[in-house]
Amino acid sequence: MYTRKYCCGIAVLLLVIVLAAAAGCLSTATVQDSSSGSLHTHYQYQDSWSPEYGCYTDLAGYVYNAGNVSTDNLRLDFNLINTGTGTIRDSRSVFIGSIGPGATQTYETILDGECSQDYRVAFAFENQ
């Protein structure tokens, strides 16, 4: 009896994993580059799933100041956009602060999604 319950639990867990993967919640990494003046950013994002967060987009990258002057109060804005409807599902701002000439700063964040939808990430630099 104990073995039967254990096997059923494993079967249910495997079914949940397969359904999440089939729903488009897991994907390959997408790499993006963007620049504004002397500021350049390189980031990648990938859809993922966990029991704690459900479906989400994991985003990581770096920003580089190629200029000769420091940039103050730099913020990076990210929007998770539903590719089917064009609506914004989630938004995050990553505060970088000051970044000196030739300096690089790494960052990472997560964006909350739904398992049954496909998304892309839109990005903008923001100097406050």
C-alpha cells in the first residue's frame, strides 16, 4: 500500500512537470543588447518554473558605461509583454545608481508570468 501511494505521488509530480513544460513555461534563453548614448547593456532572459514562484522570467545582465563621464541615478526598466495580446504582464525597475567611465555593473531580476502565455521582455534606460 505504501509503495502504491509513493508511485502515484511520483506520477502526479511528473505529470505536473510535463504539463508546465508543454504550456510554454520553460524555454531557451533569449539574449538582447541595447544602448543609449555611452550606456550599453547586455542581458538574457529565460522562462522558468518553480514550486515557490510558479512561472516566471529570470533575467540577468550587465550595463557598461563606454563614455568619459559618470552617469548618476541610472535605472533600468523591464516590462514582460504578452506576445499574443501586447499587454504588459509585469514590470521591474533595477536601480544601478552611479556608474563611472569604463565601469560595468551586473544585475538580475525576475518578472512574474503565467504558464499558459508566451512573453518577450522590453527594456528602457532611465536617468532620474
